[in-house]
Amino acid sequence: MTDGSAVDVADDQILNRKIVLGIIALREHLGCSVHDALRAYGARYEVLREERPDDFVCGRAEYWAGFHS
């Protein structure tokens, strides 16, 4: 399985803090487990934070607040 850093199918969800929808999109696209989709989401999140920081709807600290996996 890919680490998810190059998979862009969930970029809109990641940038707009739609975490669950992004994980679902990655799971369906990659055909993997929820755990692996979450890892792929995290990897792509980091790439986007570096490449497109101004496109996020909130800062890094706020992004994960309230999300528990």
C-alpha cells in the first residue's frame, strides 16, 4: 500500500478539515482498512501543509482538535 503522500483524491476534504469524509475517500480509492486510510490521510496532510499552507481553512493546532481515532 502507498503511504498516501502522493494520492490527491482527498485533497479538498483535507484542506477543508472534513477528516472523516477524507478518510472514507482514501479508503475507497486505495481499497484499504480504515487504519491505513487514516495513515494515508496524515501523510497527505503533511504534504499539503508544506506545499499549500495558505489553502487550509484553519491552523495546524486547530485542525486536529476534537478528532479522536
